[in-house]
Amino acid sequence: MSVYRRYLMREVAAAILLVFAGFLALFGFFDMLGEIRNVGEGGYQFRHALMFVILRLPGRIYELMPVAVLIGTLYSLSALARHSEITVFRASGMSTARLLAVLFQVALLFGLLTFVIGEAVVPPSERAAQSLRLRERGRTVGQDLRSGLWVKDEGSFINVRTVLPDNRLQGIRIYTFDQKLHLQSITEAKEGQFRMPDGWMLTDVAQTTLYEDRSETVKQPEMTWKSALNPDLLSVLMIAPDRMSVMHLITYVRHLSENGQQTQRYEIALWKKLIYPLAALVMVALALPFGYTHNRLSNVSLKIFAGVMIGVFFHLLNGLFSNLGAINSWSPSLSAVAPSALFLLAATAMIWWVERR
């Protein structure tokens, strides 16, 4: 039985990797087409566009993993069924439960790979890609916001006109309030740069302190400013929540919570990061019933098409539940788990129906 198990695992894994290669080539090509239109803007050249697409490939791998697992498993099981190898496995004593257990072993490997890539590779590569494009095109992170970036830090409200790709701040205003929400001081600085371990070094600073009957302004060339705002939190501006690491999400959720701000969107992203790698298990369970269906050659293309449609639907459903959860204030864990749970129920029903035939 171990020989059958190794053979099945090798065939399924090879098919998944083959599908991955095709997907990466396809999406890389389309990403390149979309990026070429930015060539010539500022100092942005073709080599920058190519590097940008390459740096975003880990994110594509992370997104496409469940779909590739589904289609690869579907293709390999269809090929095995066409050659009656599934029938041989079952005749040799391999039950549906054991066959599913073998598929789960393959799925766990790819699920672990998904988690590692999502945690260790995607965040820095995505940050590097966005920084490269912004820098070479002469853009800034906050330029599309009319009033700049606003951040709440305990009793202070911080307004930054521009956040540069290297996390330098320009046009800084810090409004400090007391516990009764009375404005105490306004600090303005031309630029700020983060320096460990002291915090932000502000330059060209003008600090206005408000008293009951008067105000006093003090100007100084430099000033050290300690704040919960740091480059890790600023990186949120450059990376979508689903591309951030678990630790960054936990840190940012805690920061928002401590400052009484909405955390729903980032809590949903956090739960999705924890649940998403397990989607590979659901995908192989969905693919298994197709291996038991009629094995004519003409059916293989239909199965692959069905796999693509299921994968697209899963991706859309994931996004739909995330948006609905954020809009309707659903439980973050429920919003993240629901799509995979629904597909797992569908897979269980399909396997039960195939077994009863």
C-alpha cells in the first residue's frame, strides 16, 4: 500500500506544480502587460517594470495556491481514472478514506508552503515592489490624499502630508489634546526620519503651546519625537492587508484598538491568513469525487473547466465574505472561515453521493 501511496502523492504533486508553472507564466505575462503602460513615467523603465512583476510573483503564488491544488489534483485524478488506476487502487484495498488521507498529506505540504510564503516572502517582496515603483515613478505614498495621512496616537492626532517610499515623513503636524479633549499644543515639522532606538528625528520644528490666555511658539532645528507610529505601521499604506504578515496584522490591530479605531478589516485579514493555507485540504476533498466519475477522455477537459470555475468561485466568495464582514460587522473569524466551510460541506456531500452510487 505504501508503494501506491507514494505513487499517488508523486503524481498529484507533479500535476499541481505543473499547473503552478502555467499559472505563474500566464499571470506574470498579464501583469507585465498592465505594467508596461507605466514605463516612461518619471524614471520608470522596462527593467523596473520587469523587476516589479518578479517581486510580485510570491504574492501570486500565495493567491493561486488553492486553485492550483484543486486543478492539479483534478487533472491527476482524472488521468489516473482514465487509465483505470483509481479502480486498481480501490481493488487493492485503498478505501475512499485512505485515498483522501493521501491527498491530505499532499495538501498539507502545499498548505505549509502557502503559510511560509505568505509570512516570510510576500510582505517584504510586496513592500519592495511598491517601493520600487513609487521611487522610480517619482511618486509618494500619501499624494492621493487631499489632507494627507491621519493617525491617532493616544492623546495626539498626527497629520502627515507626504509619506516617502523610504518611510521619511514630510509636512508633519501633531495635535496634542488633554484628557478633556482640550487642544494643548500643535507641533509642525518639515521632515521626520525614524532612528532606532530614539524614535523620530524631526527637523525645522515649530511647537506652539496653548495656554488659557495666550500661546507660545518655540522653534528649533531638530527635535526627537517618540510615537507608536513607526515604519512597520507605515508599511500598511503600501501593502494590502491580505499581503501583510500575521505579526504585522496583530501589531496593527492592537494599535488601532488601543486608539479606539475600527479593526474589523484587519481582524478579518488576520483570520484569513490563519485559515487560508488550510484551503488546500478543502480543494483536494472537492477534487476527489471527480476521480470516481466516468473516465472517458472527453470528460477530462470538462473536469478541468469545472475545476477552474470552482477555483474562481472560491476566490470570489472569499473576497465577498471579507467585504460583507467588514460592512456588516460580522465576526472576523466567521467571515474568514465561512467560504472554506461551505466548500468543505459541498465536498463532503459530493463524496457521500459518489460513495452511495
